Amino acid sequence: MKGSFLAILAYIVILGQCFAADASTADKQFYILVKKVIQQRFLQDKELAGRPNASEKEDKLLHLDTCMFGNEALFGMEDGDDKTFKLKELAFEVVNFSTALSSAGYPKDVWATPISQFEQKNLIAISNDKESAMYFDHDSSKPLPLLTSLAKNATTYRKANPGRQLIKVTDKSPGCGAGEMTVTITTKPKAKRIQYINAVNFDICHLQGKKDYDTESCKTWTDYSISKNSGAQMAGNYKIVVTWADNTTITRTVKVEELPGAENLEARFEIHK
């Protein structure tokens, strides 16, 4: 299984290198870097990589529309109008859809071409700041056209190969709850400053050659509001830097879903010096 999964990730890398010339070189390079990080996360996170199996246990359906929870878990709640966010979103979807269908047993002939076309079209649109990029080019009350195409291709293949007993694929949403939750961070003693970054953005900065935990050069670190202590909206894995009153620092890694109170979407994390 791991060998086939690695093979599909290798194919996804090839997809990411086959772009038309009218996407800027800088955007293409950043996109390929982001996709590499996401592929690594899919290898490390069985829940992300094994999503089709989870769906199969529930209702015998592979839902391609995952309500973007996986993306939120990887990147956190970022500004959707920002170009870098859209590039991350695109990279996540390409890896997500390809991995979901491959893990469910569908061959590349079923999904590779529509996903490649989707990737190239949207990379060019995002690079040129066109509003038609990604989810802004269709009626949001209807399934994304790519998902409809993939579901149709998968249905045709499944019916033509009944002996394989493949899971059914749908472009419909399974129904979405809140992916993010409020996380309240407290320290003992009181901290001078608390900063946090989700793990994927941390890895991206690392691959860009920036020093780990350098919150000045890596621009995706966020300040936690100590004075208001109203919490931060988070989902997934995070790195945290605490600066104490004497200017010494301490770092922590946290998985939000495992924190106390996470089951009620109001998690707590306490850090001691």
C-alpha cells in the first residue's frame, strides 16, 4: 500500500511541473514547494491519507467534497483573498483528490487528466490574480465542476468493473460541521508574548531556508492576544513560541484535536516556564 501511495505522490509531483508559461516562475516554484510539504503531511497523517476508508465505514460513499476541513487543518484560518493562500488551497486539493481516488482503488486514467487541467487552469488564474480562480468561478450552492467530472468518471469505471467492488464516489457534501475551534493559551508565569504558526506553514518557511522559530523572517507567525485572552481559532498541528518577561523563549508543538476541551470545540493549552 505504501509503495502505491508513494507512486501516486510521485505522479502528483510531475503534474505540478507541467504548467503553461503564463504562470509566473515565482508562483510555480512556491506552488511546487507547498505541494511537496502537503505530500509529506499526507504520508505522515493516516487520517488525511486514509480518508476514503473513513467514509466507506460510515455510508459506503467516498465524498470528494470534504468541506475544506483538511485544508483548515493544514493551514489554519487564513485570508482567502491572499494569493499565497489560494496557491496552498490549490496544492491541497490536487493532492487530496488524487490521493482519495487512488487510495480508493481508481486508476489514473479515471482522474489524472481532469485534475491536471484543473491544476493548470487555476495556477495560471491565481498567478494572474483573476477572480475566476478556484471556487470563485461557479455557483457555490452546486458541487465544484471538477468533482462532478471525477464522480462521473469514477461511476463509469466502477460499473464497467463490477468485480473490483470499488467504493462509490459522489460529488455531494457529507454535511459539514466546524473544522476549527477556539484554543485558549495560558502561561505560568505570565508571558510577555505568545506566537503561533500551523505546522505546514512552519515547514514551508523551513524549505524556503528560513531559520526555524525565526518569527521575524517567517511572516506566517501570528501573535496570540494575551491581553484579551479570547482564544485563537485553530485546527490541526501548531508550533508555539513563548517569550517570557526576561526575553528567554520556550517552544512547544501542539495537536489541537488532542487538547483538553477539544471535544467541545473550546480547547485549552497551558505552558509552564
